[in-house]
Amino acid sequence: MKPHKYFNRDISWLSFNYRLLEEANDKTLPLYERLKFLAIYSSNLDEFYKVRVAEYKYNTDQDELEGLSGVTSGKVVHVINKTVNRQLHEFERILRDEVLKGLNDEGLILYQGELPVHPEHRNFIRDYFYEKVSPHLQPVLLTKGARFLLRDNQIYLAIRMYRKKKKNNNESKKKNKRRARYAVVQIPADELPRFVRLPDIDNKFHYLFLDDVVRSNLRELFPGYDIESCYNINMLRDADLGIADEYSGNLVEKVRRNLGLRKSGEPALFLFDREIPADFLNVLKGAFGLYKEDMLASNPYLNIQDFADLPNPFAPRLQLNHHPPVHPAELERFGSMFAAIREHDRLLHYPYHSFDYVLRFLNEASIDPKVDEIKVTQYRVATNSAVVNTLINAARNGKKVTVFVEVKARFDEENNLNLGRLMENAGVRIIYSIPGLKVHAKMALIIRKTGEHRKISFAYLSTGNFNEKTARTYADHGFFTCNKELITDLEQLFNYLEDQTVTPSFNKILVTQFNLKHEVVKRIDREIEIARNGGKGYILLKMNGIQNKILINKLYEASKAGVKIDMIIRSICTLVPNQPFSRNIRLIRIVDSFLEHARIWVFGNERKELYLTSTDWLNRNLNRRIETAFPIENDELRKEILDILDLQLQDNTKARIINERLENIRPSVSDARCVRAQWDTFKMIAAKEGITINDK
């Protein structure tokens, strides 16, 4: 049988998400770290159904069906559901039998299925229900022929009940002769904590799901009924805003107006407690207009991502306590970021280094009288963004500030719109999305005059967003420079973002839609030629995902020519390793405390040509986004990145080798040294500053 050349992108993603379950199953990790991985797995899965599975159901792009050509979208969804169902059984076992049991043994009791029997707890629950919960509840009876719309990603209790018997009721009218009534009530988890702390008893901490606070008081909500049973349900809806990229009219207003569609979009997945009886489930299926492929049995308590907010009363025990980010002494000795950058290019590695230097860079620009202009791209920023506040201050200080705000950044549209309006009100010039494209490049340009006619500009380019919150948990690289060629390229790119009639040309940076794909292919061809001439061709690619067939085929060609290729791919990978056409390709995945988010390309075995970039090799990035890749040419900085990559290639603790069956295979440990790339990177960076960091 001829080996297939491409995995389906979404089946490959499920392999990545399963890797998170492996971390949750790692008994060497603290309990709250394991709980964190369960929460991330659950959150990832919800978004996957709202975006990817909904795409298969309602807006199928045949280009996205790699590896399953010739089968229907329904078949793909069937394979996905079957895989997820298998994973969810393991998920529930880890949560119930290991993590929550472990917390119980430590003295944290989270009630599940049964209610507390202690009178103090019962009194607390009753008072909490009346004072805090009941004002938020709006129970709804499900009537025949009427459709009730379940809001997106909200937990509901589905209730089966019967009218109470009248006092004079004939004995022959038994309960099973009464007609069942059905109702739903939304759990107000957006307004109240999902986990309600009860009074401590016997030096133990007691918590109760908000769901069970409501469950225990259903008779108060339906006083004329006998409650037979109730179960948790949840509807995930299509996250597409229904806006074509080739739009006419005001995109910002369309996005703002259509944000509400997410709450009422087409069903992507209906999750339900697997203990619900079949006849009860059929009633709900009809009431909500569902099909079999829309439905998936799950844990009795849904929205498990809320476990990320389960308080840790034992802190700092039972959790990973990371060393604070390092502040490089070489940057600290400068009173000015501009002065430090003028001396030579600067490179930071997050979260090992502090993100504060980005804020210092922008803040210095906002108050420096010689700075004329600031230009920044915004894709995802923190909700209360220090970056945005700094740009507002710059505008108020009389600087000309231009911010390109991407309002099509999925799930961040509302935050970006709100912050865009805030900046506009402060005098910042806001440029919103380009038709047909998302701007995903992460860059800032500071234009500063040093004389009457002379100017010197500064730039910041990164693999990650201008987000001080995610910079504490995402592994990325940030680069500061005043290199004239790079500055000229960035000026060209910003000019294009402001006016698409401009045709830019680039000398150093690679930009999608212009020169990036061509230049990447040229570098792969160079390594192929070296290998064919008897040399040692080499390519190292680190990215979040790879899918583009043109570039994958080029890597297959390189592999067959003898080029050694190392790939560190965190998530989606449609490239198939260990085949005759890919025997020289090694595929690695690293999942650890921090999210591996950086994208790095290395071409060459001797003089390695190294690029940091914002882009993955996914079709959407290469075809429908503005992305940048920029070279690191300073030898000292190049060595820093190559040393970090070398640790990742040697990792035998948290790295996994991805095989031709999409399995996560632990590397064999050939010597006594255990390499854990993230911790070893932290120690390496700290040691440079004379700081010792112990293993966790």
C-alpha cells in the first residue's frame, strides 16, 4: 500500500491535544500543574469544535481535508468525535481518580454528585443560594414545538420533573402516569465563581460546584413540581462571525454588530452528562434541533477549563513556582533603551527574560522629545493593556501614533475593538483590517530625529504578541534593532499597511504576499544542491504548525536528496515522517510549563542562516495574512538562539518524537543526563546573570 503523504490537519491537532493529557497524567508534576493541563486540554477542545469542526459542518474548505481525500466532511467529523470520545474517558479518569483524589488526600474536598451533610455547610449553601445565586437564575420550561436557544459555551441544568399530586389525588394516579415536564436553567458562572468555598471543617478545605448549589435548590425554582433528575448540558456554537473578507462597507461596524452571532451560531457540539437516560436525551435532541453528529457524551461537570480557577489554599505547595523573569544586567546599566540598542542589537527570550523592556522601549518613545512618530501592529493584547496605555500617553504627549488593529483576530475581536476606540479617543490614528488579509506580524517602529534633517529609527520585532500577560507563559523571542536596512524594510511595510496601492520592496525581511515563500524555497533548494554535491545540507524549523503542501513537498524533496531536517512542531503537522520520502526528517514536539510559541528557521550546516518569524507554514498564514521573517545576523545573538534550539533538540524529558501514526514517542535516554529544555534554558539565561535556578 502506498504511504500517504499528508496527515489531516485536524486529526494531527488531536495528537497535540492528547499530549496535554499525557502531562496531566504525569505523576511527577504537582497536582495543580496537572489540573492546569486538564483545563488547557478542555479549553483547546472547545475552541477546536467552535472553529474547526464547525468549519467542516457549515463552511467546508476542501483544501483543509489533507490526508482524508475522497471522504465526506461527515466522515471527518465522525473520526474526530470517535477520537475525542476515547480521549475524554482518559481525561475523566485522570481528573477523578488521580488529581481530585490527590487533592482530597491533601485536605481539599470538592463535592461531586453528593451534597455535604454537615449542618453548617447545608445552612451556608441555602443562604448562598438565596443571597448570591437566585437573583441570576431564569428557569425556562421546554414546551412542545417551541425552540429554546442555548447560549454558546454556557452550562445549563436540564431537568425532568412532574407536577405535584393534589392532596385529594386518587391512588390510581401514580407517578409514572403523570406527564414528564422538562426545563433548563443556566448556571451563572459568568457572574459567580464556579467553585464555592464552604466553611472549613476539621482543618480541611471544602468546595462545591456552583452547579450543585443550584441543583440542591431546584425545588425552590419549581415549587409546583417533583424533581426527578437533572443533568449538565452545554452547547458550543460556530465561532465564525459570518463576515466575508472581501467586504464592502464598514468592517468595524460589521464585526461589532456580528459579535453577538457567536452566542447564537449553528451548533458545533452539544455536550451532555454521559449518565443521562436515552429517552431524556432524545427529548433534548428534539427540543434543540440536534443531529447525532452534533452530540458528545462527557463528564458530569462540563466546562472543565474552569478548573484553572480552582483556588489553591495550600499555595505555594502543590503548584509550580517559577523563578521571576531575569533582568539582564547589560540592559539595566543603560538608562535608555535607545542607548542600549544603538550599542548593538538586543534579544530577549520570554518568559525567561522580563517583558518590561518592551514597555520601557515604548514608554521612552512616548516621552522622548526627539521622537516624532510611533507605528505598531496589534493582534492580541492584554485586556487592560500596559502597551495600549503607553501608546495613549505617547499620543497625549504630541507624538504621531499609528496603530494597525486587527479586528479579525478570532476571539479577540471585541477586546481589539474596545481598545481601538480607546486609543482613537486619545488621538491615536487607528487603521483597521485589510480586506482579505489579517495582519499577524508583530512589529513596532520608532522614528526619532537626532538633528535638523537626520533621523535614527528603532524597531522591535517579535515572534509573539504585544501582550505582557502571555509573555509570562509563552516562550517567544523579542528583537530590538536600529539596523538601517531593517528599518527601511519596516518603513516600506508600514507604508503598505497604510496604503495598499503602494508596492513595497524588501532587502532584509521576508513578508508573506511578497517575497517570503519564494525566499524560503530558494534556501531549501540551496541545501538540496549542497547535499547532491556531497555536502551536508541542513534545515531546522521550529513552528507551531505546518500544513502548506508546496513547502512540505519541498521538504520531502530535500529529504530524498539527503538533507538532514530537524523540525520542532508544537501543534498541527500534516507532514508524515518515517516514509521513503521523509526518512531524513525528524519531527519533535515539546510540551512543558510554558507554551512553545516561537517560530525559528535555520538554513545551513556551517554558516547557519537564522530567521525569527511570526508565521507558521499553515495555509492561512502564508496565503491570507501579513507575516514577517527577519534575520538575526549578530553572532552573539545567533549563538543564544542556537544554544536554546540545541537544548530543545536534546530534550529527553518533555520532548516527544512524532511517528507516522501521530503517536507521541518519548525519546530514549542514551546517557545519564536528563535534558528538560525549558528548565535548562532558564538556568542558562540566569547563569549568564550570576543567578542560580534549581530544578523544580
